[in-house]
Amino acid sequence: MLCRILKNILLDFLDLLYPQFCVGCGVWDTALCIRCIAKFSVFRPVSYVHLPLLNEVGAGDDVLISLFPVFSLGVYRDVLASIVRSWKNSNSAELDAKVGALCQSVLMRANKPISAYFPATSSGRKLVIMSVPSAWQRRHADRLVAQKLAWNIASYFNLEYVDALYRQQPFHSYFRQLFPSRFRPASWQVRLAKQYLPRVQKNLVNFDVILVDDVTTSGATLLGCARAVSLQGGQVVGAFVLANSEKH
């Protein structure tokens, strides 16, 4: 009891020395205010127009369709962009909790089963949540926003979170910092591109996978992860992201 009181006194003192501000609007004394949280009410499907690398031609016509549905809280701009940037570049436990609670409250408000988001899920296959791989620098700094987001979504739907996707960083990739691209041999370029493709450390036969990422732009990362999952026998049926870009 005494330790808890001392801890609260210390935290209050630190708040006075280093006051917190809302990452969305700058309001004092909170990492993410209620007003900013209220701006997001539902995960909306991302149009195939904004995910050009996830498109394929539909059977029998020239209509483009997405390889799998992707749902987002909103477009990467204004408040949402500020939230994502701050979350990725901080290591705040309070911000982790606030963003996690935001995502779970949005899902709770919608009150839909996972099959309503991703109809391709099969009852005969195990459904799991996987986050896109992070660079080793983020793992070392514990700034794994995609993993934290995936864990919250898995917790809400009572699904298993599987941390099996990774991006290998070979030793020779460090030469990129020493030699500009125009001075590298063509073989280096191909080798580096292959090495940075996502890989899976788990047998995923009879697994349906839902991917989770913080931001998607063209769909390249999601496509690479989907290919890596398929090489291990799994199938990606959809993805959740915090924000999507509309540059395309």
C-alpha cells in the first residue's frame, strides 16, 4: 500500500516536470484526449483504387478486384497521421494503452463477428492474427506498433496472435550506407531486394491469416507478407490497418 502511494506521488511529480500533451490536438495532461478518440468510429474498407499492388483482374472481365479486403480507421492525414507518427516514434505505455483501447472500442461499437469483415474465413481452417514484420531497430527499441495493434485486435476477437513474420537484414545490407545506389553492382540490388522480402518462421498449412499494420500506402508490404504466408501453406484473408494513404 505504501509503495503504491509513493509511486503515485512520484508519477504526479514527473507529470509536473514533464507534462503530457495529446498527440492528436495538443491538449494538456493526456497522451490521447477523448475528443480525438471520438473522431474514429468504425473500421472502413479501403478502396482497391488506393491499393494498386493488391489488385487483380476479375474473372471474365476487366474489372479490378482486391486480393483480400483491407480495413482502416481512416486516411493518413491530420489527427490520425499525428497519432500514428507519435506512436511510432515514442515508447509511451500510456499511448500504447490509449491506442489499443481506441481500436477495441471501435470494434466493440461495430459489434460484428470477424466473418463480417472477412467472409473468406473457413470454418475448417484455424484463424490467426499476424503483424507485418518490423525492422530490428524498432524491435530493439520496443517500438513495435504493428505488433501491439495486432495483439489488441486478437484479444478482442479472442484469436491467437502469431509472431512469425520477420524481415531478415543481411550483413551486406549495411554497405548501402557506405555506397550510394549508383555505385552498387546490379547483383547487389537484386540480392538486397530478395533478402528484404518478408519470411515466415512457422508452418501455416490449414491456417487463415489476418494481417495487421500501422499504415498502408500501395499495399506492397501486405502483398509481400501474403506471399510469404502462402509459401508456408497459409492464406491471407484480410488485413486491419490504422491508416491508409490516398496518394494513388
